[in-house]
Amino acid sequence: QIKVGKIYKEAQHDQTYYDKNEVKLRLSQEPEIIFTEDEKHQLDNLVSEHEKVYHSVNLGEVLIKEMIMCSMFTVPVSTSAAIRGYRIQVERITRIANSLKCFTNLQKVDQVAVLKENADLLVSLHGAIFFDEKKKGMDQLLSSMGIDDMGIIKQMFKPLIQTYAMNHIDYKTFNSIQDPANKVTEERNIFLQGKVADVIMDNITTILVTYIILFSSDFCFLEDRKSVERNQHFYLRILERFIYSGSGPSGHYRACSRMAHTLQAVTCVREMADIKKSRAINYNATAQCCSTTTTR
């Protein structure tokens, strides 16, 4: 029985090895995908427009100060600042969506539906990239700033930044809106964040994945589902060509693997958003939201 089991395992290993090499061989015989000059120009414009809109929403003096204190001295961000940070991200996502003609061409009810369902997913995506453990505090701050925020830093916080080192800002210290879930769930969330950050490593991929998630029709009640899915397919196609075009004929297998892992990252983002929904809201956050609503 032991001998038969050994032979069976060896046969399985041989079959797996054969399958992988067969896939590699077939992919190497695929024609090379070349990004045309028009496509490069289109992608450059897409990235430029995204960056302009994304950074048009400023963090403001209060949030910048709290982020610096959090980075330098591990001071937890206040609940009001964390809520402001979340709202800024939602505002950025909303502006980005409304800057896209393919979004504004959708029926109004469908625009509301995809934003309502997918905005939190996009906050989780950008959160995973922001809290990437490989990033230093200064990198985190600079990547999240608005156009006018640099002036605030130079005028008010330059001496402080020159005096003290800025350390990595972690998710636990920043998220004062929610109470942590159980240990296993929180460890799972950290694992998912790391997995997303390891896969989506460049700005272009981040932007394309942002649009792919924005136009996800999953769990949305839509009047014109085909138009939403057509938009998503458009950005999926750009992402696919972008990844494959940089691989060359011999790198198709690696490109295929990278594309698969990038799409898997979207699944990770959805699970992260589900974990976020399962957490209890911090009492201070509830009071802050009620206070803000009353003031309005």
C-alpha cells in the first residue's frame, strides 16, 4: 500500500510538472502583445487625469498634524480625524468617478448604485496600499496629500519633520473609528492587506484596479447592467494589455500569473471590506457622527 501510494504521488507530481510546462510552452507560442503609441498616450492621459482629481481633495492642517504625530510618536489618530480621513477618500472616489465620461453616461440610478456598493471597496484598496508595511511614514504622508497640503507642511511642520524621524503608520493605530474584531479576524485582515500591497505595486495598476472595482456590478441592482460591465471590461482589457506588453514573448507565463494575482487582489479587497463591516463602531465614532449630523 505504501509503495502504491508513493507511485500515485509521484504520478501526480509528474502530471503537475507536465501541466505547468505545457502551459508555459503554449503561452510562449502566443503572439507578443505590443502596447501601441495611441494606447500609451491614452493610458498616460488616464493616469494624469486620475492624479489631478485624486489630489484635488486636500487633507487639511488638522489631519496632517495628527498623521505626523502618529508617525513620529505612535500617537493614535483621534476619532474625528479618522472619520475625516475616511470621508476624504470617499470624496476623492466620487470625484474620480464623476470625471469619467463612461461613468456620467450611465443612468443616474446606476451611478448611485455602483458608488454606494463599491466606494467602501475602493477605500479598502487604497487603505491596503497606504498601510503597506514596506512604506515609510513620509512616503505615506506624501502619497496621500492634496495639491495645497504641501504648502501647509512647509509653513507649519517643516521644523518638526527635520527634527524627528517619521516611522511607518500602521492600520491599528490609525483606525480609531472601529473596535478591533477577534484576534484571528484581525490577523486575517493584516494578511489580506499585505497580499494586496505585494501584488499592486505600481501606480498604473492601482488606478486600473480602481476603475475595475468602481464598475463592478456584483451585488448592485442596476437598470443597465450591460453598460456597467462594458466599462469594467474596457479597463480589464487595458490592464491585461499593460501587463502582457511589458513581458515580451518569453514572459507570457509570468504575465499570466501576475494578471491572475492582480484579479485575486480584488477578491482580497472584498473580504477586507466584509471584515470592516463586521466590526463594532467605536463609541466615540458614533458620538462624533451624531454630533456632525446634528450640526448639519
